[in-house]
Amino acid sequence: MPEANARFADHSLEEITLGRLLYYDPILSGSKTVSCASCHHPRFATGDGVSLGLGDGGLGLGPDRRIDPDNSPEQRIPRNAPALFNLGAEEFTRFFHDGRLEADPTRPSGLRTPLGADMERGFASALAAQAMFPVLSGDEMAGHYSENDVAQAVRQGVLTGEGGAWSILSARVEAIPQYRKQFDAVIGERSIAFADIANVIAAFIAFEWRADNSPFDAFLRDGTPLPAAAMRGMDLFYGAAGCSACHAGQFQTDHDFHAIAMPQIGPGKAARFERHNRDVGRMRVTGNAEDAYRFRTPTLRNVTRTAPYGHAGAFATLDAVVRHHLGPIASLRRYEASQMVLPTPAFDTDLAVLADFDEIARIAAANELPSQSMSDADIADLLAFLETLTDPQSLSGRLGVPETVPSGLTVD
């Protein structure tokens, strides 16, 4: 069983409060309509409450988000929006469902990212760098084709350096007097670099959604007893059910990648020129066939609030995803689209893989999780234990949603 010994980075109040404003400010999206909070909102436990979200071209929040008829999205965001709890802990060094961004001290930037040698320096952590990659995604924050200067830079592949997408966004922030004044207190009077924006947003995320004061944490610290059902569930979790083989450590993740036959819905993770709807997970990063359909083990903190579940958000309930773990291949083959939570209208790609029997067979063949039997009572006990991982303060956040932001744009 884990010990309560995670380490979190310390940040100044100036960094945190500045990061809070930028996190909720649509100024960082190409068309100035999407903020970090559009897909990671405290109302939905730092996710968006849907299987696959709508970024640029969407209006509203969560399951109520809808298509802007004047700026329709090209597709849904290919993967589920993961929760942000405890990402400021030093144990978290790999990000995104496929781990395509991670700390790497052998590289000049200290990071291995999709930008390779073009990655800029100055990011204080992998979390900071991760927080700023969605602004380069047309589906998420950059925008479509050449509808704005950021989208145009992204389409041309000019991401970093002078005239790049990051530089354009930095100049926007620099031009707002209140942001310039607040950055003076953090970095001095030099020009604002994009890494500076990323660093303060990461500071806010680390502070706002630190989740280490749950009933389970109290049990670890001083033996405060858990309810009887939760104690039985904890014995199963760390014992016969084998959950802790992957969901290890204080935050119930081994930070590794596993193939467990998760159903895949939506457009898949592909470049614009590719004509498939597949998502091969970690293999897309490493190029190794053995990594096919492997995805990062999620942390389970506040897990009872972070539905839907899976890299594509295929399961709407925690009970359903727990039962999937008991027989992954059988669950994959009988998966029904009614378990999805998708904003309307439908896209042609929503069910593409579910109708591709060859792809379903490949996902099943990669599964590494053995089947096991478990009674309904045992599952109920497991769910009772998972409920004890809930930290109420982290769910609401410590500072909350600001009413206004310095750009004057609308706050979600």
C-alpha cells in the first residue's frame, strides 16, 4: 500500500494568480473563443464531461457544448480530456494518453516532445510544456485552416521561434497592460516568452487541483478508518483483484502504458493526410509494434467524478469501466454505442472503428489484461473504495473561476 509522501513544487502567489487568469482566458486560442477551461473545467472535475469534446468551433460547456453554425469543427477532439488532479506532483513526468511529452534530462530543453529539436527552452516542468501543446492543435485551440494568424502558422508548420504560433500568442498577452504588469512581478521587465505563460499556468494547475486530502489519505496518515465496504474494496484493490499492479503508488498509477482492449470511438489519432480512424496509442510515439494500443495508466484520484472513462471516453460510468477490466476482450466485442457521451450532432467518424471488424480484432489481440471473475458485491466494494479517493476541496478548486479576465473576453 502506498505511503503519503508525494512531493509538490512550490510556486509564488503571483505565479498562481497570473496562471489562473490565463487558464480561463480565451486569448490563448487562435480565434479567441476557447480557453484551457473549455475542456478542463472544475464543473466537470477538470475534464469536460463528454467522451470526446469539441474545441474550436464549439459553444457552451460539457455535454451542453454544441457546434457553432458559423464555424463548424472539422472533427471531434480525438481523445478524452483527462483530469488535472495532482499533476504538480513530481511523480508526474509523462503527459497525454500516449506519453508523447515527457521529462528527458538528456535533451537541451529537458523534455522529449513532438517538436523534437525545435522545442524551445525555458519550461519549468513537463507539466508546463504539456499545458501549452493544445494551443497548437487546430481541433482544440488553434482553429481551422487559415481562419486566424495562429491557425495559419500551425498549418504552415511554423510553431516555435520568431513568427511562430507560440510567438504570436505571447505577443497578444504582452500587449495587454494588466498581464504585462503581473508578469513584471514574476519575470521582471523582459519580454514575455511563451514558456513564461506555460510556467504560470502550470503553477496554477498544481496549486488549484492538488488532491491529497481524501479519506484514503487520512487512512494513510493516521489510520482514520474507512467505511466497512471501502475497507473490503481496498483489500480487493491491493489484493485479489490485482488493480494495484497498474494503479500503484499514492495516486494509483504506475505512469506506464498498457493495452486493455479499450473501445475506440471518434476520429482516431491521425495526421490530416491519413485516411484511417485508428488510434494505436503509445506505438505512435515509439514506433514499436509491442506498444500498439497501449495507453497511459490514469491516476484514480477523484475518479468517481471524472467520467467518461478510457482514452476515448468510451464508458460513461465507473461501474462499466470496472466491469470492462474483468473481461476486456468480451467487453470490447459487445460494446454498445449507447455508452458514449457525445455532444450532437453526430460525425461520420463517431462509430467508424466500431464497424471495422479487422481493427477490433487488432485491438483485442493486443490486450494484456487477463480476465477474472468478480461478484456484484465485490464490484460494489471496489467502487466504495474508489469513492474514498475523493478530495472535495480539489474538486471545487482553491481559487475558483474568475468573473473576468484581463483580455475582456468571455469566461466559460
